[in-house]
Amino acid sequence: MSTKTPMTQKEEIFQLAKAAMRRAAINAREKAIETGTAIVIVRDGKLVHISAAELQQQKAAGEWHNIRVIDRSKSASQ
């Protein structure tokens, strides 16, 4: 029988923050499509511009579920 250890308050807050950042990323993409502007993201450590047209294609293809929030606190503390 396996028992899950309860999340610490810090872990719970971090999970909530990650969800909020994902929602913000989706909202930014939606706004970019509405206004016909590009967004800038970091991909593989490099700044990448994504046009509104490309965002629309990604949305139509269902690619927005791949939005990741990177936990830089783990790499900074190691």
C-alpha cells in the first residue's frame, strides 16, 4: 500500500502559481491573436518571436496544451 505524502504549503503555492502562469501565457497568446501582434518566448535558452498567424495555427492544432512553466528555483539552488 502506497501513501502519498501531503504537499507542503510551499509546494501547494508553487503548483497554484504554475497554473496561474499557464493561464497568463494562454491569455497573452489570445490577446496577440486578437491584436495581430507577435509574442516573444524563451525556447532552448533563446528568445523566439512567434507571429499571430503562427499562434493561430498552434491553437488550431491543439498545441497550447504544451505550454510549460520552468522551475528555475531548483536549478538555482543546486
